[in-house]
Amino acid sequence: MKLFGFLNINTIDIIDILIVAILIYQFLRFIKGTKATPILFGLLTIFLISFIARWFNLRALAWIMNSILAVWVVAFVILFQPEIRSALAFIGRQRPLRFFFKIEPLPTVSQIVDAVKKLAERHHGGLLVIQRNDSLGDIIETGVRIDALVNSILIQSIFFPDNPLHDGACVIQGDKIVAAACVLPLSENPDLGGRFGLRHRAALGIAEHTDAFCIVVSEETGKISFAYRGKLITKVSPDALTKTLKRVLKE
């Protein structure tokens, strides 16, 4: 088949173009909203300036751009290290038959959401980490082992202000609360500014490093938020949280 009358295109070429388009789309979707986005646009700007310099034979500018581009591969790996690590981990977690065999959401969703709703109503701060595929062994070791079935009342008790366990994160594996008072890595995302406290930074931090789903209840405002795949979503209603959590557990 000829495209525009002079380009020979066959079925393999079309498949090749579609695969490349899908990869580019998934890459842009993956970094959307992360700190990698402005860095990517910066790199694209350098490529554009280099192209213009060569086109108009601007030797000095072209030399500078070529010097920068000579190390762009190393710079790319360094600047995008967290995103590359997350992307590789995401690829490694994929199951070949995931589209044929869906895992139904655990009945613990209702218990978790009920506890979060009650905590929000009382302005009791809360931080729940729901493990998915990535191991949270290092995080669990920083806390106190619980190993109890997920229960709304138990979660509320853990985050009661006078409870010594309420300051850290509660880690949930399947239908069990495995640990409480766990320490999470704090996000260094500059977009957070001074609007959010340690709980929100910790939630985003664990979401940046793992595929865990983290729920936050603000002690000051009573608002519910969640962090997932490196993004923090605020002012979430209990109904919206239920739908999102069920969808995430199906992935």
C-alpha cells in the first residue's frame, strides 16, 4: 500500500507505528502530573534548539547543544531515576492473563471505608497503607505487629488520639492489619508546598516508591485523601473512595 502516493506501507509497518504510538502514550500518561513532566519538556526544548541551530548553521549554539546532548542519556537516567524504577516495577508486576482473570475486591473495602469515614467525622488523623504487589516488608518492620482481621472498630481504635500507635501508618495485607505505627518515606515533591502535613507527604512518599494504595485522613480538616501511583488526590468522598478502592484492587 502506498501512502501519499510514494510511501510504501505494509501491515508490519502499521503494527510497528501503532506499538510506538501506544508506548509513547503510556509513557506520557505515566509521567503526567509528576515532577518528571517539566524535566521532559526541558529535554525536548534542548533537542528543538539543537535542531534549529543545525538548520540555520549557528555553529556556536550548535556546538553548545551538541555538548549537552552528548551526555543526555546519562542525564536522562539520573533525572528520571524514580520514574524509570517505578515504570520497570510496573512492567514486572503485570500478569499475562490479567485481562481474563479479574480478582474481585475484598470484602474488607467496606470495613476500611467505614473506619475512614468515622475518623474523618471525628477529625482523628489516619494513615492506611493497602499493600498490592510490591513488598512492604521494610515498612512493616518499622512498626508494631498486629496480625488481626481488618475491622472498622479496630482501625478507629488504632488512630484514637491517645493510642500510642496513632502517629504512624497502618499497613493492610489482604484481609489483615499486619502492623501499625509504621514509618513511611516522605515525598520530596515541591508541589506539596506548605499545604500538607507529614501524613500527606508520607502517603505520597510510599505511593512514589511502591504500588501501594494509601489513604489519609486530615486531623485538622477531617478531609479524606488518597495517594496512588505517585499522585495525591484530595477531598475525596467516602463513596468515591469506595469506587476507587474497588477498582484498584481489581487491577
